[in-house]
Amino acid sequence: MSFSLRHPPFLKPGDCLKVVAPSGRLREFEAFEQGLEIWRSRGYRLELTESWNACEGYLAGTDKQRRQSLADAWFDPDCRGILCARGGFGSARLLEKWDWQEDGKATLTPKWTIGFSDITALLWSLATAGISSVHGPVLTTIAAEPPESLQRLFDLVEGRPLAPLKGCGWGGGTACGRLFPANLTVATHLLGTPLQPSLKGAILALEDVSEAPYRLDRMLTHWRMLGALEGVAGIAIGRFSYCDTAVGVSSWTAEEVLRDRLGDLGIPVVSGLPFGHDGQNWALPVGQLARLDGDRGTLEVMNNE
């Protein structure tokens, strides 16, 4: 992967954005409609791809349908951005032998791809192709975001500066590097595949949902044993929702696992940042330069470069 990622052209009202469901089948129809209206209210033209409401088991259609929808959006010269309907599971299935450059051409203009959770696979795959994207709310979650979070998302894709995020610093000084947000579970299953970007010198930003502490332990131990954390410059920790066990069950908490597995790496770590599931999910650019301050507890995108 090239160290310098291509930045999609900033969006402006009137641009065409296409809605794609590359992962799980759509269930939250009211929230989905609310999400569409938020983007339309900003002046964007939205087009739903053909299989947005398809169903194949737990997937939003067959792999062929979902790949075609993604291709229809990505290679459409009129489309300026891709809005993912929801997460779930399935986006990685689309990326075997996938090429973000049509017929290998290097002249395709990149476009914003926006999502999180299972969409991590798309975001990281784009990074391996040298293209930046957005880790941020999907259409079924964006209506739950507070005004400040919504404004940050539009600031990011429309080219305005982003304020630093504040969390809890674990120490370790300051590090600068390319920012790679991810769902921990999805990213763990991308390790060692062609979809994994180089994390050397990177700021790794992690979140997850509904993973018991022992499973978080298992995944992070896997990262350590693979050496996947060697060379990472810093770690930003978002929300780990519904990851603690029931009261009375003998277990570490999710936070205790994170401190045990990440606190001895000798690099800046900041926890409690406002991104992830089931709460505020402030947008983060994938592959752009960021500064993590483990003493002050801040994560700052450097001029949205």
C-alpha cells in the first residue's frame, strides 16, 4: 500500500450518492428512511441500487447481487459517494478477486465510501488500493447521532477542519500516523489477507459490540502472537458496547481486557473516544494523518489531509 492515500473529491450539495447494502439484510426500515432523509435534507441526490432490499439468508442478497450493486455505484462516473445501508456480515465476501480500478485502470476518480462495523472490510480494502474513506454512521444509525456528530460527518466529506476528539489517556506520549479505524472482530479476520493495509506507523482505532471479554482477549492475543501490533504507533479505543458479562459471572471487564492486552505496548493509547456502536459514532477518515496524545487523551485529524 502506498503511504500516501488518494483523497476523494469533497462533496457538495447536489452531488449524487448511491445507497448500497453490501452486508446484512435490511431490517430497520424506519431508521433507514430517516437516514435517507438526513442526507437529502443536506441537498444530496440519493439513488438506491437495485438490490438494496434483497434478502438471502442473513445477507442483503446473493454475493452476485451485492457485488453488482457495489460495482454499479463505484464505477458510475456520476456517483460521488457510497452510503452503506447497514453493517451485519458479508462485505468481505464481495472482495475476493475484486479490483477497485476498473480493468486495472489507474485513472478512476475515488469517491467517498461511508460506513462502519462490517463495512470495515470495504474501508480497509480501499486503503490497500490507496484510497481514503470514512468510518462513520451507516444509514440505519445516522438518525440517532447528535447534531455535533452529524456536523462532523458533513465537515469531513465537505472539506472543513475537524475538532480533536477527547478520551482517557493511558500515557505513552504522542504519535502521528495514518489513521485506521476498524471493528475489532472484522479487522481480526482480515489479518494476513490481501484486505489488510500495512499498519506500520499507523494509529489503530478499534471498537466492537456484543463480544464477551474472553473473546476480546482471544482476538487481541491473536494480534499479539501474529506480531500485528508491532510497529503500530498508537491505539485509539472507541466504544465496546455490551461486551461485559452478566453480574455475578466471574470475568474481567472489557476495559480490563483492553488494558491487559494493549497497556504494555509502550505506545500512546487513548480510550473512551466517541465512536462505535450504540452511542455517538463520530466520523473518522480512514488512512488520513492523525495525532494521538496518550497524555492529554486526544485524537486529532491533521487538517483533514
